Amino acid sequence: MAQLTLDQLRRFGLTPDTNLGQHFLVDDNVLRVIERLAELNPADVCYEPGIGVGVLTDFLARRVHHVHGVEMDHRLEPAIDAMQADLDNVTVHWGDATRMQPAELEPQPTKLVSNLPYHVAAPIVAESLQHAPSLRHYCVMVQREVGDRFFATEGSKAYGAVSALVRTCCERTGTHKVSRQVFVPPPNVDSSLVAFKRVDELLDPARVPAYSAFLKLAFQHRRKTLANNLQTAGVALRPRTVAALAGIGLAPAARPEQVSPAGFVQLFGELETPA
């Protein structure tokens, strides 16, 4: 893969655009780790935001039923065309991955597998959890701090709305640290592969969009108490939130980062309907 990536860049006169979060993989071992963590099988339909020059796309397409790839940088079109010349199970969607609707694709994707553009990694994962219930498994390359944030525990500095959302909807199945030296150009941060699968034990998937909006309001001002945040946002008057917090064993002055995902689900259930 290393040589293939470099050959593609030279052949088509391409320079990665770091403003678009482009850092292309040049390490064959990472592909094998992705294959293992993603638990690829021939029935999978993969969704890959950020195709780049198509090396991961090609790798996936030779192991799964279908690949939906998304790319917005038309400079890469010649390389992508060359990649898929002998493949009939790749569909390329040109556009902004943050505005894509994977739930509308056919065949419906079942796994999100991607070296995600770093500057939009968290929004892409969050949006897919809200609006693409057919995506049951994830294996994503992200900045290490973003990977840590996905499964940060309550009480930690990294814990926030994205952490609560991901931990409510998913369980982690694997991680793998990735050096910055396996990319061209090397990013300024280390990376990690994070694998997780969707679980529906805490929350009905149909309620995830409203729940995500609730979490954003809950964490809107981290220095404020949760009760004050929700009152300011018009979700619930402070006394009502204080009573709900007591129901999960938290004090009136509890801050959002103290509430577990299960606690947020309970609060959401109690406060989503006007009193």
C-alpha cells in the first residue's frame, strides 16, 4: 500500500490538502489491523467518508459486497477512477461527507470504515448515529484525542456530548494506536483506530436525534450546572431538573460532565415532555 499510495500521488501530480484533513495512509500493516477490527466479511456494505486516492477503498472492495465512498476533492478524481477501473462494487459519491445521508444509499451500508478527515471526524460519527441506523459497526481512524473522547468516562475532562452519545448508542470493540509516521504528510498528532458496534439497550434508535440535541443543550455551558443549562435552553425549569437529578442520585449543583450516559437517558426521558 505504501508504494501504491506514493505512486498514485506521483502519477497524478497530487499533493494532499491538509486543510481538508487529508493524510493518506502509507503502511500496509494498518490495513490488516482495519480488516481485523472491522471484522470484514463478504456480506458487508461499507461506507467510507473520505476516499483519498482510494487505497482503503480498493482494499475493502476486494473483501466485501459493496463500498460507498464519499469524496469532495475533485482533484483526486483521476486516481479514484483508476482505482475502481477493475471493480464493479464501488459507488463514488462526490460531495461533502458531513452532508451525506448514508441511510438513503442502496444497498444500505452496514459498516462505517474510514480514515476519516480529521477536522470532521466527530460530526460524521455523531450524524451517522442519529440518522443511519443500518450502520451497526464502525472502524474509524481519528486523532487519538478524538478516539479517547468517543469513550471518555464521566468526570473526565474529555467527557462531553459526543462521549455521552457514543457511549449511549455503542460499545467499544477494539482500539489500535497509530503513529503519525504512517501517513503522507504526517499529521501533527498521533492517531488511533477505534472500533465499536451499535447497541440499542439504553435508547430506542428512533429517539437518538432528539437525545443528541438534548445532550448538546446539556453541555452548552460546561461551567454552569446542568439544571441551569437546561433552564437557559428552555428544556425544563430548574426545580424540575433538580428533582430528576435526585432520581439518579446527583445533587442539585451537578454539572453535565458528572452524569453517566445511563443517567442522561433517564433525564431525557423525564424532561423531554413539557410538564
